[in-house]
Amino acid sequence: MADLITAGRAATKSDGTQPVVLLEQVTRDFGESVITRVLKGIDFRLETGEFTALTGPSGSGKSTLLNLIGLLDRATSGRVCLDGVDTAGLDDTALTRLRGRSIGFVFQFHHLLPAFTAVENVMLPGIARDGRPSEALRKQAEQMLVRMGMADRLRFKPGQLSGGQQQRVAIARALCLGPKLILADEPTGNLDTAASDQVFDLMRQINREEHAAFLVVTHDPSIAARCDRVVELVDGNIVSDRAPVRA
């Protein structure tokens, strides 16, 4: 397995650094008797520390693209590299291992386990990685929640938290193992304006402090305008890749 990863190293930049995400001519087809091409030759690169919005109308392929980058699905053709690894030759076990060490996920709906406390929910990725909980993992989860402004809610269960607080727990869970890439799918879409601003500001803070790359799917132009880069997807094609337009 290690040989596959070593053999799959993606090309580096001239300064010796590698992109966190590199897609080259990626397509994704669905169907058997009738084939529908949802992604049509995507070229995309995301560098360490970039904070990028992915926008586009419903049905444009955003979720499909996010699933490919997140190693939850495989491309029909083309090249998908994550953290310097060409994923084409990896089996499902190797993909799971690479995904677990390199990617954190934040969704519109928090997917917190209702019977677990905030700390226990944040510990889950580490438990999945290590096979068991540990005191070191608990302390790591507690420290991340404190950074999220949740020091007084560590032992609260999701039902005792507001929507914005639940999303902070979800962000802490995504960040707990120090991934290089955070994929956020409408992370503020279920929040009011004040909570949305707080959650976005927290993600930006983590981006600056940890230099983690963020790819944020959003329909909200005000969120996109606060990112460093806006990539627009229409009908399975990237039609725009630019700096945001700010008022």
C-alpha cells in the first residue's frame, strides 16, 4: 500500500511544494443504458492555505465534484490527486486511510450523534483512526472546542445546543486531527445571519492559523465574497475562477 502511495506522487511546483488538491481532465458519468456526463473535463488546483468558494446553480455538479475531491467517489476518467498522492491506483482501504488523515468534512446538517456529548462527537474521527478512545484524544478534542468558543459546553449533547453551537462542534470534529483540507458543503446554509457570520469567521481563523486549505460550497454570494477565490461550476464545467467581487 505504501508503494502505491509513493508511486502515485503528484508533480510538484517549481518551488518544490505540492498542491493539496490537483484535478486534471476529470469526468464523472452516471447511468448504464443512458450515460449522463455530470463533470466534463475538470482541471482544478487548490494550494495549501487557500480559502476557496465553489459556486454554481443547483445541478451544476458541485456535490459530485466535492465527492470526488473528498474520495467518496471515483472519477470516470482523469486524474485526482490529494496531498501529493495520485489516487487512481489506490484500493478502497488506502483511499479511506488517505481521506482520514488528509480531509475534514463540514456539512450543512451537522450529523452529530445525539447520545454523545460535544467532546465525544469531536473525538469520533480519532476513535475511528485509532480503534479506541484515549485521554490524549479527549484533551485534543477539548482544546479544539475551546478554540471554537465552546469551553462551557463540552459536556452538552447536541439537543442542548443551538444550531450555531452544533455547527461549531461539527467544525471542531472536522479539524481535530489536523487535516490539510477542509471540505465544507453549505456550512452556514441552515443558520441565521448572526450564527452564519460567527461560523464563517471561525473557519477563516482556523484557515489563517493552521494554513489548512478550505473548499466551501455555497449559494450565498455574501459568503463567496469573503473567500480568497471563487470557482463557478455550470453544467459540469468550470466557467469562472477569479478573486471575489467585494462591495
